[in-house]
Amino acid sequence: MSSVLTLNQGRVSQAEHDLRVDLAAAFRLADRFGWSQLVWNHITARCPDNPNHFLINPMGVRWDEMTASLLVKVDVEGNTLEVIDGEGLVPKAGFVIHSGVFEARPDINAIVHTHTDDAVAVCALKDGLQPICMEALFFYNSMGYHPFEGTSMDTDERTRLAKSLGTNRAMIMQNHGVVTVGSSVGEAFVLMYWLERACRIQMKVLASNLPWTTVPEEIANHYSGQEDEPRDITDDFRPGVHEWPALKRLLDRDDPSYRGL
Ligand SMILES: [Zn+2]
């Protein structure tokens, strides 16, 4: 396999190269699943060689055309550090949302932020996401809520965003969109898959105009515990563990150009 490392005379470490490939894969897969919105919204990953740096999609690039080398490296203060390919302009709102989370949560290495129809619809509901299906239980007692402040262009909002997310694995930005976080690109991506499905199911249930039930609290708590503590590999439902390698194989079969350099 060719690599950024080779093409750029060693400017990028092997660890960063591998992360760039994973992050580019996340954009391609997100587009494939219908999560992209023209050239907007963002998926980011913390750089392995410096926790104060992260990779983000540059302005004006469609998610279906993302490659490892197009991703831009910035620091948490907003300085652009590394542009390997393309124009490398960093979207301000993306910087504000993602840098706030990376600064506040050293345990987080990847963030996905989307505006799909069903997710935004749930973001507009007064009571947010409801525990009505297994997909939603991934976020039981682990969902933050952030009041709408307009497009996130004010760096002051970073502190409030971090507080709204808290120690949760996802956040509903009210009247705006959703965020998932993870210790890896695969984990954040697969959590967004479950959140997207949960939102779609909830809106279908509401559209049915029929009475609905929620999962009892005791069962919801038990389910969450099962996911956190797999007994062995056959009951390991931790997001990304089994799904992420399989999803990358899908891309490699159909179009490996996301690795592209
Ligand atoms: Zn947004």
C-alpha cells in the first residue's frame, strides 16, 4: 500500500497516516449512509503524536471525495498546522465544536457531527431521544443536551459545549444536530450509526400516532451494563469493535481511493 508517509518525505508519522486513512474512511462511509450535507458538518480525530492537534475536513470538500491527504491538521487554538493536499481552509463552526470537546475530554479521540433529517427532528423535540428501542439504549443515561446558540462561530461556546456533553458519549444540539464521541474513529462512527437509527425509529413511532412504550428503567440499565462489560468476544457489542474493520473492507472492495494520496 502506498502511503502519505512516502509521498510526503516522512512529514507524517505512521500513526498519523493510519489515523488519516481511518478518518477518510469515516467520511466515505457517512456519505454512503446518507449522513452528508453538501460540503458541511464535520468528523474529526485527535492526532496520535500531539493531543493538542486534530484532523478535520477542509472547507468545500464533499464527503464522498475525501482522502487521507485532504484532511487538515489544526491545533485546539485554531491554527492550521499541516495541509498536505488542497486548500486547507478550516470551517470555523467545525473548529469551535470539535476543539471544545477535545480540550475538555482527554479520553476522546474522535468526534462525528451530523445534521440528518431524523436526527435534527429529534433535536427539535422537547423531550429529546426516548428509550424505545435497543438502538436508543446505547445512549441511555449518556446523552448531553446543548441549547441552540445559532451557528457555532463564537469560541466562547466551546466551554458551554463541553459542559453540555459532560461525560456522555453523545450530545443533542437542540434545533441543530447531533454529536457522537469515541476513543477511536470506529467507535464514534458506529455510535453515530446507532444514534441515526434510533432517531429514525423514534420519528417513525411518533408518525404512527399510536400509543408507544418505553423500555423499563431496570432493563435499560441492565442492557447498558451488558454492553460495557462483554463476557467474551461473542457478546462484545462495544461500538466499533466488530463493525469498523468490516466497514473498511466494504470501502476497500468498492473504492479504496479514500486511502489516497
Ligand atoms: Zn452543525
